[in-house]
Amino acid sequence: MAASSGGPLPPGPARSPCAIRTCGSPGPPRVRPWWLRAARQACFCGGSCSSAARAGELPEIPDLEVAREILTPRIVGRTVRGVEVNRADLVRTGTASVATLVGDEFRGIGRRGQYLALSFASGRHLLISLGRWGWLWHGSRGHPPTSATDLRLSWDDGSDLRLIEGRSPRRAGAWVTSDLATADPLSKLGWEPLSREFTAEAFRSLVQGKRRQLKEILTDQTVIAGIGDAYADEILFQAKLSAIRYAHTLTADEVSALREAIPATLRWAIGEIRTRAKGALFERDFRDFLHVHGRKGAPCVECGTTIAEILYDAVRTNYCPLCQNVGGYASRPIPHPASSLCEDSPRSLQLRGEDRNPAVGRGPLGWTSWIQQATGAPL
């Protein structure tokens, strides 16, 4: 992806400034009142934080990799002097298990899928899942924790590492384990797409003969770990494949293109986020560089076609109707007719009194009629 489309994106819709920055104001980020939760929050932190509270999307591999790179040198070699847990159901292995980290020396941070693993000299590991609304904050212990602080690790240099959730439902989690291979949240995860073991042969076994849609496969954590809605959209754009294309219909060349697009897209995104972070923990909304995800209504960076969107069952999919429409009807990105959320679904068209194809007529639209409307192809 970086080679074919590494230039700057055309100007898109105005975005508010990145919410999480080391801005000099005292204290960690304040929790937004309920009437502002739909908007981004300004930064009030005197430390540095990595926020997931932007659009309710889970952090993905590029976000976690850069956060891991930035946080590790700040606390490596430090010793835990205190632990504070403020949410009863946060630590899935029991609150007492976190207390065993007191006096332990921090050695490094790993990542498995959408989990961060803080490793200590004793052989213990603290697994953290940020969920949809959690973020990490690292700064001076002098800043009092807020009511949104779920977990607080105090280090021997006077700093704190805090897991903060500023919005409900609070779904972040933590586990203490001595064996990452058998840890409960990790044992069912699929392939790591940036590992050497994720070969062309391994990927081919995941898609060949599978009657599943491509985006469903890419975001299934038991198949490939760490990819969510955002980078699944970007990978499919790079491979020029539709999100709803069924895996068993792919040609050998398309399987190869999709396999190559996965690590290429993730490494490209890591580089883009690293450049924007500039060494500071960040809000995970460094996605202004993405080509399709979150760019509904903007022009495609390659062909100029307006980026479209499918919103079905709380899953948002953005795509280019032209670039990702190669290979006939099987590749056509058609919104599911049962989705009342999609603005171009039959139900939405009915409510607006519109028909894409007047020949079909008004009234209830069946699946066949919808395909004819969306594609213009006879069935």
C-alpha cells in the first residue's frame, strides 16, 4: 500500500485537533459529561495518555505496536511500588493477583492480538485489554487519579501508569499470568499477521473453500489476531477486493494479493502513526492517513470515486465502489437488505420515498429486486 499510494491524501472534512496530547495543563484527562460524550474531548493531562475513547472502536495492531514502542523505554527497569484497583470486575484473575506485582521489576511490553502484555522479572505478565473506551496514561504521581481510573501502577521513579475508562460500559480487562501461551484470553487467538509463521501457505489454508465473507475472516480474532474494522477496510482496499466477497470465490492471484496486503498495510500504518505520535503516547485517532475507513463521502485517493459506507449490525465498512468492484457481481459491495441503518438499504429508500430503479416500483423490496437496483445486473 505504501508503494502504490504513499502520497498525501486530498483534503478531507475538517477534523478537531487530536484530543490526547501533553498539553501542560495539570491532571490526567477529565471524564466528559454525558452531553459531550458524542464529541472529542480536549486534553487536560500533564502526562501522556493513549486514548481509545474516540469512536468506540477497539485498538488494532498499528495502534498498540506504536504505543508499546513509546511506553517501554519510559518504565523499563522500574519497580512496582504500589497497585490500586478501582473496578471490581477489572482483573479477571482476581484482584489479589495484581498485588503480587508489588516489588517486581518491569522488563518489557509485548503484544498478542489486541492485548498488551507487561512482563516482569519474576516471570509474571500483566495482560491488558483496553476495550472500546479505555486508554493508558503515564505521568507524575502528583496528579490525583480520577473516578475513571480502573487500574493504577505506581513506579519507583514517582510516576504512574494508569488504565482509564471515561465512558460506560467499561469493558477493559486485566489478567495476571505466568504462562502467556495458556492464558485464558490468548489461548484462542489466531495467527499473528506480522509473524514469520504467517506464510502464504498458512493464509491459503484460512481462505480456500471457506464460505465466509472476507471482512468476516479478517476480523475474526480466532483466525487472524489484532485486525479490526478499520484496518480490514484498508487491507481490502489495498487488495482491491470487496468486503462481502466470499473467500471460496477468490482466484489464486486474489488470494496472493490479499495475503501480501495484510502485512504491508499494517506496517505502513505503524510507520504513519509513529511519525504522527512523535514519541508521545497518543489518542488512537491517528487515522487521518487512512484511504477508505472513516472517509465516507470523500474522494478515493486512486480514482476519485466517492467513498461509500455499509453500516450493518453495528459494523461499519467503507470502500471504493470502483476500485473494489473488480471481478463481476461476486465482488460488488452491496449493503445487506435487512439493514435499516444503511442509508441506501431498501428500507431507507422506502422511508425516503425513493427508488434506485423506477422500473422495480415502490413498496416492499425483496432481495432480488435490491440486487437489481444496486448493480443494474439482470439475475
